[in-house]
Amino acid sequence: MDFLTQNILLIAIILVSGGFLLAPLVTRRRYGPEVDNATATQMINRQNAQIVDLRDPSEFKKECIAHSVNIPADRIQNELNKLDKARPVLLVDNDGRRSRMAAPLLRGTGFKEVVILQGGLNAWRAGRMPFTR
């Protein structure tokens, strides 16, 4: 007991650090895998992945990834019939938040491979990846 009281700060630091190390694992389990720009590009080119842009139509019209389909996050449940359940789905939005909410829904309705663009379109843009207008 003496050790605990004398080293409470050290123990707290260890517990907080452990929490930070486990957070990505918990997030991945809840929302599914996130892929970087290079992996997303490979999925698009080699696996014919469907790119689903979850932003509002006004944002989508300004710029989007080529061959992406715009299904706003608030309408995704009603427009799942636009997607092929047999093909991989790459979910994109500005920062990944909307994608994390939509991914479990798609998986729950029978989509086999659903991934999220890590960092969203902000990361895509920062990586100087191509957009269309």
C-alpha cells in the first residue's frame, strides 16, 4: 500500500498512456478499418471500389474524387440501393466523422468490405491527390 501512495502520479501516467495506446484499437473495432491515400488508390484501381462521398451536395459540387457518388450522410440509409454490396466501399467526407457513423450501417446491411479514408478529404488534399470539379 505504501508503494501505491508514494507513486500515485506514476501509476496515473501509466494508466493514461495505456488508454491512449488502446484508443485506436477500440476505434477500429467500432467503426472498422481506415485506409491511407495510397491504399485507397489501390482499392479504387485494383478492386474497383465504390467511392461514397458523404458530404452535402454543395460541398460535393466544389470538388470530389473522380467516379465518386454523392450520398449525403443523412440520406445514406434511404439510398443504399445505389451501391453494389459485392464491391468494396470507400467512405469519404471532410475529416472521417460522417464516415465513422455510416460504416457500421453499411456493414449491418450486408456490405462485405467497408473502409474509411483516414483523415478524410482533408488528408486526400494534403497528400496532393487528384480531385475533379
